[in-house]
Amino acid sequence: MKTLTDLKKRIKIGVKIVKIDSCHKIETLNKIRTVDKVQTNAFTMDGSWLYYQKASDYEFNGDIFSIYYSGKPHIHENLIGKYQILEG
């Protein structure tokens, strides 16, 4: 994946995703979750919503995508979550 558009194409019901890093909510790290609902502005993983941010708030590296707080520098303290798509 290289863009938010690529990410949206990969997010489908049944896709497995794991959060591999975050500056908060560390209790959700390394848990494999399944996409169970998809909308144009968000998707759910096991019932928890993840809303799409502005494209500039993302970084992409292969099957890994990182989301940062809007308008903030892309440093660990501003990391909402770093996710890896395992399937799809």
C-alpha cells in the first residue's frame, strides 16, 4: 500500500488486522482483529470503529499503515496506531 486509497481498497469484511504499535491503549497491541463492517468513512474491527483521517495523517510501508494525530508531526508521541494487514 502506498496511499489511503490503496488502504480503503484492502479493507473488506473478513480481513485480519493487528495493531503493532501505539502511543496509548497498549492493551490492544498484538491482538488480531477482523474487519466486520465497512463504510466510506470508517470500518469496524470486532465492533470497534476506526475512522479514516486525512491522507496526510498516514504513513504506509507495504502491508503496514500508521495513523498520526491530525496536523501533528509523524513522531511516536503522535501515533494513534500502527497496523498490519495480515490477510486481504
